[in-house]
Amino acid sequence: MNFETLYLTVDQCAARYSISKRHFLTLVTRGDMPQPIKIGTCNRWSIRVLEEFEAELLDKNSVAFEMTLQPCRKRRK
């Protein structure tokens, strides 16, 4: 693997998630996306870190989805 396949630019990250570059950077600033690493003066995102983030997000969503499938319990007064 070469450097270009290990790290993504902000444009590549935005394209990966089908969102604008500005929105991606807003998500990074809010802490909703992984933080970049600095390579010289450039920000880059590790594909490995992004894949781990995606897997974690999928796990959280599947747990939330499974919880919605549970029958509702009525509250007792």
C-alpha cells in the first residue's frame, strides 16, 4: 500500500460519506468524526481509523435497532 491509500484528504472523506466538505469539517469540529492527523501542514484521516469509527457506529446502531424491536412494557402506577 502506498501513502495515498492509507490516508484521505478532506475532499475524499466528504465524498466517502456523501456530504459536503464543510459539513464534514463541522462534524470533525463537534467531535462527531475522527480527528485528523497532521502531515506537515496538511490534515489527513487514516482509513483504518475511519473504518474503526464506522464499525463502532454500526454496532451502536444495531444495538439501538434491536432495542426498538423489544416489546414495550407498560408502566405500572
